[in-house]
Amino acid sequence: MKKTGGVFPTGPVYNKEAPKPTVCEMCDSTGKPVKKQTEEELKKVETELTSALGVVVAKQTIQAAKTANVFREKHGIPPVAVDVKTTEKAQKYVQDLVAALTKKRRLAAADTADQSGCGQNLYKETDPKVTAVTTDRAVAAWYAQKEFFDYTTGKAVAGKDKEAREFIQVIYRDTKKVGFGVAHPYVVGWYCPKANFDPEALKKQVAPPKPEPKPVVCSALFVDCSKFGGYDPKDQCKQTCRDRDGANDANNCQNSCRTKAAAKPESEQYNFYRSCQQDCQKVSSGCVRQCQADMSAMRFINEETQKKWYAACQLKCKADADKGFRAVQEDKIMCTANYVDCSANGGYDPRDPCKQKCVSPLKGRADSAADTLASEVNA
């Protein structure tokens, strides 16, 4: 195993357990659980929509609902379900719109959404390169307007009421069913029941995004658990060992080594930790305990002979532990994060896998930045 600068790696190993939510995420505002549509249920709905409105509308509606549910999950909001009748009404509305009927007729269609107890979002594709608008593109555009809503006050940013309401419809907690209509360049989305835009109501209905889980941060330390009961499955960093019987946490000894090593000067930390880790291994492996048991069962000429035998047994334990440690560690090279520039020297020493030692282009050791002479490399 290669020593790399004597720096004892420190840093957090585990994520702290996330606090348990105080509100049921997959429940409506009354606390009633909301079940997600299964794949079988979605296939049945898609078949009905294909029969009534065609395969394009059917697939686009299913995709829009899935996209909406991805966004809702980010906020801890229960999923919505695709509804056939709501989709039929939404499709009729968007077809009327594209047919460029009279304004009176279009308003009548919009009133139908309100009379059905649904809210409505309308999207128009303005990119000339897009020749066939998609529902997931529309849902993503509505959700992107989240910047216009203030979760604290439950109000829209001044002058952005329309934009904020379109975002609210997408992630409103009590929305149960949805339907979408598609006819280029328009997409219409119906959300039932419609949102209550009262600020106090929105504070409860529209939750801010859940915090992103913090990534697990592991130190560069390699911990050999071959002499223990393997790695603790709860530790993603594989730096915690289990006792041989798998019942107890054997890392108490390891943690003790880390604490003691951290108190040492940096130049001594690496060697101390390695030696301490070996001691943990030999004790946990039961070797020393076996020495004690054997010693109790044997008869010695005198106390001095007993002490010598026990000392020799302990040394054998340490030698066996060290041998096992090296066997596991021989391919585990630990390198520090220090970057060494060897461009001004003779390049990196090929014997150093960490690329932190340079080859001096000089015959002597005049260049203090180089650790190895060119003549030594070929020796």
C-alpha cells in the first residue's frame, strides 16, 4: 500500500436522515390518500381514448399526465389521473379553436370547462421549427412559470397572474383528474376540480419543491472489512465494518482510530491509523482472544515462560493481520488531491500511479521539485 503524503482523510461519511414529512405527500388536503393510476389502468384509458379520439390524442394525453405527475412529485403533491370524458371535452375545445370559429363560440367552449368544475390552461406553439406540438412540451412550459408564484404569500408576482395560475393548475394538490386536447399549434389542458386562487388556500394547496437529497460524501479512506463480518450495508461509502457474527458494529474501533489519528501531526496520521486499524482487525478476528483461551488451557513452567508465549502469540496475530491487510490493500492505492505539475521537469515518475512525483531532467538533485532522478527510473 502506498503512503501518499501522510494526510489523514477526514470528512462526513453518512447523510443525516431526512426529517419525516408532517403532511402525507400522496394525500389530498383532507388527508385522504390518492392512488396513482397503474399501467394496466392507463392502458385501458388509452384504448378508450384511441377508440373515441384517435391514437395521437390518446398517447399525447397519457404522456402529458405522466409529465405533470413528475412535476407534482417534486413538490410532494399526489398524482393526477387521466379521465376520458374530460379529455373528450378538452379535445373538442381545441378543435373549435383551431377551426377559427367565432369568438362567441370559443368563449362558450371555455365556459363549459368552468361549468364542469375544471380549470383550463392553453398553450400555443410559437416556434416555427416545431411542426407538431406535443402535450409534454406544453405542460413543461406551464410548470416553468413557477418563478411567478410566491409560496410564502400565496400570491402571484405583480403583473403575472395568468402565468402563475397556469403553473398552479399543474401542481394544485386537490386536482384529481385531467384531460388534454391537441391540435397544432394549440394544446389545452383541463384540470378538475379547478384551483381556488385565494392566497390563503394556495398556501396549503401549492407546496414548494422538496429539497434535493444531499449526495453521500465519502472520504478517500479505504477500510478493509475482510477480517470482520463484511461491510455494514447501511454505509454506502463502505467504510464501516460489522462484527464477525454480524450483530454488532465493529466500527467503534475504527472510529476510535480516526479520532486518535486526527489528533496526531499530519506526518504521523497515516502510519498511526494503519497500525491502529490492524490492531482493530486482530482483536475483532478473535486471534488475541484465542491466545488468551489457549494460554489458560496450557501449563507453563513459570510466569516468565507464560508471558513470553503470550507475547509471541500476539505477535503472530499482528503478523497475520498485517499480511491480510497488505493482501487486500496491494491494489488499493490512495492518492491525495494535491496536483503536481511535472511539465517543467522530466515528466511524471512512471512508478508513481498517483502522478505526484516528477523525474528530474538534471543529473543531480538540483531541482527540488523533482523526487526522482531520470537515471533512477531506468535503474
